[in-house]
Amino acid sequence: MSTDTRSQPARRSEARERLLATATGLFYADGIRSVGVDRIISASQVTLATFYRHFPSKEDLVVSYLRGIHDLVAEQIAAATSQARGADVVRALGTAVISDLDQKTFRGCAFIKAASEFEDADSPIRRVIADHRRWYREQVREAFVQAGHERPDNAARHFVMLRDGAMIAGSLDSPTAAKRTFSRGVEGLLRSIVIAAMADADADDADYEHF
């Protein structure tokens, strides 16, 4: 994922990875603002100097956390769709969403949760979130192109809204109901492709009868 906030590749070290892994677990489970730097340092068993050597601020850590989540999502989607063709690419994306809802540690979408805590749309954190959502929507759009949808942009927006709703409902209400409703919505979007094709065929037949 490319963002305006990335200036240079982050340095890799065992301490950095431990800090990031610790922060990822705590941020997702307990929220970003409620988890302080001291708690992350203590849980990671590093010094304050080590933390600031790798992350000049907590904001930098949050940005790295979200980029890491993006990379995981990208890997998940690539694995889910690699062998799929046509409408099954859309179904594979849907299956990936269902897989998230099935996780015992599921607490909702990390990006939606982060966005709810940071209101400034121009902040580095919100820019990372916006980049991820544009990327994800483009993956969905391309899936509908492969499925033969006449309006892949519209279909992608519908899919993403269904996905957002499933993420929120799955964390607040019943994951089972969220999965069922989401799956039906995805199949409805795919049925619209068939319906449109049938309507086109009927129109062609009507035109032919006029000759």
C-alpha cells in the first residue's frame, strides 16, 4: 500500500517486531487511545529509548500497525482469489470476510475501529485508513469486472457497504446473523449480473422479431 506518510522503509529489528506485535494485539483488543506507550513498552520488555528509536511517536506506531494489518489483508485476499475465476472471485472475497467473522478473537474491522478514534481526515492515521479502503474497493471492483458486472463500480460500493455492515454487526450483535445476511447480499449482487444478461437477451430477441 502506498501512502503519503511513508518516507522511507522502516528499520527492522527483533525489538521493533516485538513492539509492533505487542501493539497490534493491544490496539485491536482494547482500542488505540486506551493503550499507552508505557503499557506497550512493559509488555514488550524493551526500554523507552528502544521504543523511540524505532517509533518517534505513538502515531508512527499506529501507522505501522495499520500498515501491517493491510499487508495481512492483502495476503489473505491473494490466497483466497488466486485460483478463482469469474463470479467465484467475488465469492472468494466474500469468503474472506466470513473467515474474519469466524475468528474467536474477532472485534470488528481494525480500520473502522481506528477511524472511530481519530476524527482528523488529514492525519497520517486517517490517510492510511483511506488508502486501505481505496485499495480494497479496487480489489472488489476488479472482481466484479471479472464476474461480468455491467456496473462494477456500483457493485463494489454495495459490496464494501455490506462488508462494513457485517464487520460492525458481527462485533456488536450476532456473528452468525451477520455472516448469513452478508452472504445473501453478495449472492444478490451476483444474481443481478444474470438478471441483466437475461434482460439484454430478451431485448435482443425483441429487436430480432421486428425484422
